[in-house]
Amino acid sequence: MHTMKRSLLLAAAGLFAICSAATAQTWPSKPITFVVPFPAGGGTDAFARPLAAQLETQIGQRIIIENRGGAGGTVGASYAAKQPGDGYTFFIGAAHHAIAPALYPRLDYDILKDLIPVGVISEPPQVIVVHPKVPANTLQELIALAKAQPGKLNFASAGNGTTHHLAGELFLLLTGTKVTHVPYRGAGPAMQDLVAGHVQIMFDGFGSSAGQIAGNALRGLAVASAKRADAFPNLPTAAEAGLPGYEVATWYAAWAPKGAPAPVVERMQKEIQTALATKTIQDAWTRNGSPIPNLYGADFGKFVASEVARWGKVVHDANVKLEQ
């Protein structure tokens, strides 16, 4: 009996391996969907769309971008986590999703359990930008202005619990200033209002602000990284501008819903690596202030877990609460 049971198990395992290999060979046989949890025009979108276009040429299938914004990106993440694990839906999320567990105690998905880590697609630093009419040409002038007018300046974010929000809270914590937070449904709408002058400040990723800085629609004051951005060599780091310890990098990445075939996940990892090595993507990433990352699979999963712990501490220390 035991010998028969063992034989059946081995046969089942062999059949599964054959099916998995066949799945990898025939995939993709239809269009793929990238779920982007923010409206068009934001940082996630700025990296997801060029990557999708490059992947289409590599795999020979259309990739559909499905924007589902709301609640700091958690609406789209929840939707993606509930999609079939058939290898035809991927989630393009961001550092925001490592922050969300500390801010949204009733999330109906678990970023560490319900989504399979594929890999990081970009990691641009945050940048402090202001509307040109704000009377501050340096970071120190902005800090002085905020201290002189507590609560009167506004900073926009892509939503509660996003890196834009937490980068702003960290800035307030380090400078002892009071600036009013104005959350939006994504970086795109927030950027529109900032350029229009309805809000004054944004702690943004280069993905959505690089073009605005280059076109003089916004004034960059400092980058929140250890070194200057290659695309904006004249923009000082926060430390150089007199705010040491202010370092906030964002990152964007791909996941697959739980249950996605391992061979397909591995194939997508390789396709993303190939895409990131092309001149087209490297030039686009440089323009958007991002180096080319190299973090995939289990290593990326460990990184996400460490980010959940790190941002949980920031949320606690800064006593960040969601606006009702």
C-alpha cells in the first residue's frame, strides 16, 4: 500500500513538473494585465508603461495597464491579490505597499503572503519640489518659511500612507515644522494641483517630477538620497542642503497573485532583467532619476519584509494617523 501511494505521489509530481514546463513554454498565449494601483500620470505609471512596452516586444503579447487607484494604493493591491494565479495578471506596486500594513489595520490582503515577489523595476530617490511662486530657492529657505508660517503651507501626496506622505512626515519630524498634508488619489492628480499652484510642496519620486523640474514647472530643492541624481547634478542632496539624515528612496516592483506558476514567475523575472538591460529602458530610467535595480525573487521578498518593519517604526515614531 505504501509503495503504491509513493508511486502515485511520484507520478503526480512528475506530471506537475511536465505541466509546469509546458506552461512556461506556451506562456504567454494571450494578453497580460499589469494592475497599477494609482491613476495615470504618477510615478508607478511612469515606470510601468515604458516597461510594459518593452516587454511586449520581447514576449510578443500585448500588456494591458489597468489603473485602479484609491486608499494609498491599497485598493489596487487588494484587487490584484484576488486575481487568478494563472500567470496573466501582475501587480506593479511600490514602497507604499510596505508602509500600508502599519497604517491600515484592516487590509484584506497580506503583501507578504498573498502576492509572489517578482522583482524591483526601479528605485528613484525622493525629491523635494515646490511651486515656483513659493518664496524659497533653497531647502533652508523652505524650512525657515515653514517655521514662520506654521500650518499655512500645504504638501501634496499620492495618498495617505504613501512614501510621499511618510517622506513629508519625516521632514516635519526632522525640521520641527508644521505643514498641512493634502492627500490625493495618486501622484498624477497631486502633481497636477502642485503645478497649478493649488498646493505648494511635494515630497515626490523623480518618476513623476523629473519632467516638471526639467521644464521649470516646479523648483527642485534637494534629493533625499546619499548622492546626487545623475539627471540633475546641480540639485543638492538633503544633507548638502543642511538636513542630514533625510534619506527617502522609493521603489517600484512587480508581484504576481498567489498561485501563479513558478516557471512563469521565473520567466517574467528574466524578461524584466532583459528589458532593464536595454538602452531604451536605461535612457528612460536615467531621465526619471532612477538607477537600474537588480533585486528579484526571494531576495526581493526579504527586502519587502524588512521595509514593512522599517516603515512600521517610522509610522510609530512619527505618530502618523490617517486623516478621516
